[in-house]
Amino acid sequence: MKSKLSDIKLRYKIWIEIDGKGAFGDGKWELLKAIDETGSLKEAMEKLNLTYRKTWNNLQKMEELLGVPLIQTNRGGTDGGSSCLTPEGKKIITIFHKFHEKYDAEINKEFEKILSELKA
């Protein structure tokens, strides 16, 4: 039987819990980044293939659990609506980015050590 060890890949998600409830994580980080990039909740949802109801509920839960507003929405008119991150929203995506920047490489390096032990 051929070894599949060379096909092993590490996948993981990081999230923050408050009182046992998922307040913020990689998926919500991607959503906030997409809102920041597009300036639109609708475009961010389309980009990430998300549904409106679930996304809006997730945003409200995040804000409730974290105790800060993360996005500011402006209702559409003839030009359509817009959404932008609040200063707190920008801060949380920056902090999460810094965390990933600092620790993803280290986590992958440690995983490679473990994998090499398996292959030996």
C-alpha cells in the first residue's frame, strides 16, 4: 500500500469565544476584510458566497458579544447603500492579521517537524 503521508496538509481555524460563544474567528475576519475592501456588505457577501440573513445575524452576534459596533451601514438611495468598518472593526481585523502573520508560520513549522517524524 502506498503511503499517503506526503498528501497530509495542516488546516486549522482560530476563533475567540466569550462565555462559550464564538465571538470572532477566521470566517468573520474574512467577512470584515471583504466589507473593508469593497465598501459594501452586499458585495462582500457576494464575494464570499454568503447569504444575507445568516451574515447579518452573525454581524449582530459579533457586535453584541464583543460589545462594540464593527460596521456602519448607510441605506441605499439612487447610488445604492454602503458599509464601512468602524474604528473598532478596523482594529480587530488588524489585530487578527497580526496574529496570523506572527503565528501561522510557526504553527506550520512545528507541524512539519511532527510530519517529518511520522515519515521517518
